Amino acid sequence: MIFQSTRMTWNIRVRFSLAFCILLMSAFAITAQNKPKEETKKFNENCLKCHGQSKYKYVNPESGAEVTKRMYLETIINRNEFYDSNHKTFKCTDCHSEDYDTFPHPGRLRMEAKYACIDCHGGDEAYAKFKFEQIETEFQASVHSTKHSDDFNCWMCHNPHTYKINARSEEKIKDIVAYDNAICLNCHADITKYQMLTDKVNPNILKTHAWLPNQALHFKNVRCIECHARTNDSILVAHNIQPKAKAVHRCVECHSTNSILMASLYKYKVQEGRSKAGFYNGVIMNEGYVIGANRNYYLGLISLIMFGCVITGILIHGSLRIIKRKK
Ligand code: HEC
Ligand code: HEC
Ligand code: HEC
Ligand code: HEC
Ligand code: HEC
Ligand code: HEC
Ligand code: HEC
């Protein structure tokens, strides 16, 4: 018996250390896989020597002279942001044609079809947790997609050279809010970007949201999508942007114990219901004070009891006086 039990624990130990080794190895594999290779970086310099800053040089083959020109703003790519993005391990030519290695770039390349997210991520187990297919369906139902069909695609919000996941990995709510809102303001606070899609004048965000008290504070603590996207329990970031008439207008949607923020911004941190200390929405409590959403069960109970005592006191006092007067 004794022999058997020590053997058992030994077995378990072996299994545990084996599991630990595998865990460590996969952790290494993940970090190794997620770092851009030196040769990739070197290769990308062929493009970034021109696209990496505000000026570029080339040799004019006719005169043999070196020419310096200004790079167009939209075609400048920041190296640090690129190598910090989701697709940092990529060569430029993984998404763009190899023919871009000639300059001037052949004119026909302009007409080249671009990849869509779903081309690479669709049906891939490794990215199942992101639910690309569902996001795609949600996006197609959104105002942006229904009004502008293919002119409005995923890249419009997910900059191909800088986008990185935030809400899933970032700890600080305020940083997530700032990152996500910048995506929307990229167009909604920039008339030239906005008008690439429509001739409408871009209404001023500050003016159209003047009804919101302490607007600056709100915009730092909630995302545009909290009020503008329909919540969806099965994906982390809601993608179905609704027409303005359907936007959240009522204060109690957030400022109440069943705050919509629990199903959106705080989704990943939600502890069910009431915390041990009696606070409703304990997660929100850790991040800020949302009037109405941070109520405490026990404090509520105490005030209810106190209220009850006061009423009973008044009743007793009142009836005693009536009895006394009758006498
Ligand atoms: C000698 C400088 C130079 C080099 C090297 C260079 N580019 Fe460019 N690239 C430009 C300039 C200038 C433009 C804008 C004018 C044009 O479209 O030709 C441009 C435009 C582009 C465009 C936008 C085309 C469009 O749709 O209008 C893409 C994409 C591009 N380059 C990719 C690359 C890639 C990928 C590499 C590396 C394999 C690369 N470039 C190398 C100078 C360069
Ligand atoms: C994950 C795929 C991907 C990678 C990697 C990538 N690009 Fe792009 N790039 C795109 C897409 C998609 C567009 C078109 C965006 C759009 O139309 O809004 C684009 C657009 C461009 C443009 C034109 C920008 C404009 O607004 O006109 C340039 C220049 C460019 N890429 C250069 C590069 C260079 C240089 C690299 C490498 C450092 C690179 N790209 C890596 C997907 C990628
Ligand atoms: C050309 C193929 C390709 C395209 C197009 C593409 N991706 Fe990716 N994406 C990848 C690959 C491969 C990785 C893994 C990179 C790595 O591990 O270094 C990745 C990584 C990611 C990650 C990070 C996953 C993680 O666990 O860290 C996200 C999020 C992502 N992509 C979203 C998108 C979105 C959104 C789009 C469209 C706007 C898009 N991708 C377009 C191939 C692609
Ligand atoms: C109107 C802007 C917008 C459009 C269009 C858009 N997205 Fe997003 N997407 C966002 C925002 C904002 C986030 C949150 C970014 C963050 O904090 O990680 C996000 C996050 C994501 C994530 C990460 C979600 C997670 O679980 O971590 C994926 C994957 C994604 N989008 C895919 C897509 C795909 C695919 C499309 C096109 C079908 C698309 N998006 C179109 C705004 C947009
Ligand atoms: C690429 C530019 C672009 C980006 C990025 C963008 N939008 Fe838009 N948005 C537009 C345009 C253009 C319209 C006007 C559509 C129309 O009516 O033709 C619009 C319309 C809207 C509307 C509907 C207004 C109405 O009249 O009903 C809302 C709400 C909205 N956007 C919110 C957002 C949010 C939230 C984000 C970020 C997640 C975002 N947008 C990102 C360009 C953009
Ligand atoms: C607290 C909720 C809330 C937040 C946060 C919020 N909005 Fe709104 N937004 C609304 C409501 C409600 C309306 C409709 C106002 C009206 O019809 O008078 C609106 C209107 C709009 C419109 C249409 C304006 C028009 O008159 O055509 C756009 C575009 C828009 N919002 C974008 C944004 C962007 C971008 C952000 C993030 C920076 C944002 N909203 C944050 C609630 C919100
Ligand atoms: C989308 C959710 C949301 C909606 C809708 C919303 N709020 Fe808020 N509000 C918040 C959050 C989150 C904070 C917390 C900021 C912090 O942590 O300090 C806040 C803070 C406040 C504050 C405190 C400001 C201060 O100076 O401390 C007031 C007052 C307020 N909201 C009033 C309103 C009113 C009135 C409405 C309706 C017109 C409204 N809110 C709608 C989310 C919302």
C-alpha cells in the first residue's frame, strides 16, 4: 500500500513537471513567435527606408543625380507602432505585392485587391476566441456598412500598420477607452477622412453631445461604442454601430445597479452580482465612481432600517399625542 501511494505521488510529480515543462515551452514558443525576426526587419527596411519617415531619396536613372522628395503623409509608416502591432511579424510583402520592390512603383499595383481580415482569420482555430465570423456579421449590420457597403471595410478602423488588441490585454480601463475612442475620432473629428466616404458635413462631436453633462469626463471614462453599438454577449467588442436615433440617451442606462457598462466596457472583469462587501458592480467600483451604479447592499439596508425606525417613531409619537389630546 505504502509503496503504491509513494509511486502514485511520484507519478503525479512526474506528470506535473512534464506539464510544467510543456507550459514553459509553449510560453517560449509564443514569445518567440510573436517577436519579429531580424531578417524580417532587415527586409522591411527596403520599404521603410522610404516609407519610414517624411522624406525619401532615389537616383534618377536619366540624369544619375540623387533626388530627395517629401513622402506623402498617408504613406508614412511609424516603425515603432508597426513592430508593436498585431501583425508585427509580417513582411510588408506578406500583404502587398512583391512588385513594390521597384521604384517608381508600377501603376497597375494601385488596382491590386487588398486582403480582408477574414481571408486569413476566417475558420482558423487559433483565432476562434476572437469570433471573426460573428464580428463580420455584426459589422455588416452596422450603419457604416449598410450605408457604404464595400467602401467601408475593417481596415478603416483597424489601421493595417498600427492596430493592436487592447480591450482584451490592457488592464487600465482609461487606456482602453482612449485607444478605442481614438479609432472613431479618426474620422468623426477629421473632416477630410470623413468626407472620403460621404458629402455630408461632419457634425461636431462636442456640439452633438452637449446634452451630456461633464462631457470631457464622460469621454475619458466610457467608449463611443457603449452608447452607439448594440451589446452582444458572445463577442468582447460590440461591432454593430446603430443609427443615431438608437443611441443610449438615458442616464440610468449606466447610472444604475444594472448598468449597461457591466455588459460592455467591464465585461471581462465582471464578477457576478453583488460582491462580498455588499457592493453592487464591484468591478466598476475599482475603476471609478459611477453615480447610482456603485450602491452598497448593506448601506442600503441600514438606511432602509433607519428610515423604517423614523417612520415608526413618528407614528408612535403621533398616536401618543392623539391619545393624549382625546384624554
Ligand atoms: C524609393 C522610395 C520607395 C521605396 C523603396 C518603396 N516605396 Fe512605396 N511608395 C513610394 C512613394 C513615393 C509612393 C507614393 C507614390 C506612388 O504611389 O507611387 C509609394 C506608394 C506606395 C503604396 C501605395 C500605392 C497606392 O495605392 O497608391 C504602397 C502600398 C507602397 N508604396 C508599398 C511599398 C512597399 C511594400 C515597399 C517595399 C517592398 C515600398 N513601397 C518601397 C516610395 C517608395
Ligand atoms: C497585415 C497586412 C499589411 C501589412 C503587414 C502591411 N500592410 Fe500596408 N496596407 C495594408 C492594407 C490593407 C492597406 C490599404 C488600407 C486602406 O485601403 O485603407 C495598406 C496600405 C499601405 C500603403 C498606402 C497607404 C495609404 O493610405 O494610401 C502603404 C504606403 C503601405 N501600406 C506600405 C506598407 C509597408 C511599407 C509595410 C511594411 C512595413 C506594410 N505596408 C505592411 C496591409 C498591410
Ligand atoms: C495576410 C493575413 C492576415 C490578414 C489580412 C489579417 N491578419 Fe490578423 N494575423 C495574421 C497572423 C498570421 C497573425 C499572427 C501573428 C503572430 O503571431 O505574430 C495575426 C494576428 C492577429 C491578431 C492578434 C492575435 C493574438 O492572439 O495576439 C489580431 C487581433 C488580428 N490579427 C486581427 C486582424 C484584423 C482585425 C484584421 C483585419 C483588419 C487582420 N487581422 C488581418 C494574419 C492576418
Ligand atoms: C467602426 C470601427 C470598427 C470597424 C469598422 C471594425 N472594428 Fe473591429 N474593433 C473596433 C474597436 C473600437 C475594437 C476594440 C479595440 C480594442 O480595444 O482591442 C475592435 C476590436 C476588434 C477585434 C478584437 C476583439 C477582441 O475580442 O479582442 C477584432 C478581432 C476585430 N475588431 C475584428 C474586426 C473585423 C473582422 C472587422 C470587419 C468585419 C472589424 N473589426 C471592423 C472597431 C471597429
Ligand atoms: C473611416 C471613417 C469612420 C470611422 C473610423 C468611424 N466612422 Fe462613424 N461614420 C462615418 C461616416 C462617413 C458616417 C456617415 C454615414 C452616412 O450617413 O452616410 C458615419 C456615421 C456614424 C453614425 C451614425 C450617425 C447617424 O447619422 O445616424 C454613428 C453613430 C457613428 N458613425 C459612430 C461611430 C463610432 C462609434 C465609431 C468608432 C467605433 C465610428 N463611427 C468610426 C465614418 C467613420
Ligand atoms: C453617453 C452616450 C454617448 C457617448 C459616450 C457617445 N455618444 Fe454619440 N450620440 C449619443 C446620442 C444619444 C446621440 C444622438 C443625439 C441626437 O440625436 O441629438 C449621439 C449622436 C452621435 C452622432 C450623430 C451626430 C449627428 O447629429 O449626426 C455621431 C456621429 C456620434 N454620436 C459619434 C460619437 C462618437 C465618435 C463618440 C465617442 C467619442 C460618441 N458618439 C460618444 C450618445 C453618446
Ligand atoms: C454610457 C454610460 C453613461 C451614460 C449614458 C451616462 N453616464 Fe454619467 N458617468 C458615466 C461614468 C462611467 C462616470 C464615471 C466617471 C468617473 O469614474 O469619475 C460618469 C460620471 C457622471 C457624473 C459625475 C461627474 C463628476 O464630476 O464626478 C455625473 C454628474 C454624471 N455622470 C451624470 C450623467 C447624466 C446626467 C447622464 C444623462 C444625461 C449621464 N451621466 C449618462 C457613465 C455614463
